[in-house]
Amino acid sequence: MVEKVYPMTIEGKQKLEEELEQLKTEKRKEIVERIKIARSFGDLSENSEYESAKDEQAFVEGRITTLETMIRFAQIIDNEGVDSDEVSLGKKVVFQELPDGDEEEYIIVGSAEADPFSGKISNDSPIAKALIGKRVGDNVIISTPGGDMNVKITQVS
């Protein structure tokens, strides 16, 4: 069976490792304490505090498992051998929307560390898929759910 690979930057992997450590050392203890307190309230069948703590415990344990898998199968992005003006994972790309000239800037990362609100888009996104492998000066048509966008790549770093 082939395991899924999670492409990410070194910083992205470190961020996941920090989250995992926090969940294992702090969050688990908090939840166990909440469960202990809720149990002291008596009848568990009608105890919403207990149910809430158990639900949170299940979520945290699931997240821990997910993080451990992502870290175990992390593939650190290596741009060795990729031209400096070529769009690839781990690089920042600036493009200008044609014809009105709105400029957009994104860092292309693996899905594990994507955060569109901070300008990090997944390599699986329609924008990244259209841009990867292209170079500064290239015109690219990006097919998105909202329709096609015609852009010109102005900078890659």
C-alpha cells in the first residue's frame, strides 16, 4: 500500500510538530481534568459538561493521529535544480490579472500548511496547478469555479 506524501516547507513541518507537542502535553491534560470534574457532577447520562469534554477529547485524539501521519510522511520541498524564475512549491509568485491589472501574491505550499488568508495556497488549488512550471513573463489562463482568469506572472522568488 502506498502512503500519501505531504509536501511541505521546513517551517510548515516545524509548525505541525509544535501543534502536535502542544496537543499531547497541554491539551490532553486539560481535557482529562475537565472529564474528571464533570464526572464529579454525578449522573453521566445527563451531564452536558462530560459529553462536551468527551467530544473534545475525541477531536483532539483524531487531530493528533492526523498530525502524526502528516509529519511521518512529510516530504520537504526542495527547489534544487528549479530555475529561479520558475513557479514551484515553496516559492512566492506574483501575478497580474489581465486586463485590469489587479496584482495578487501567493506562496505555493503543500495542502498540509495551506492558509489562503495568509497568502499560502495549496499546490492542489486551481491557481497553483495552473501556475506551477510556468515562468516570469508567461501569460496563464487559470480555470476557477468563478470562471477563467487570464494572468501574467510578474515575479517569482
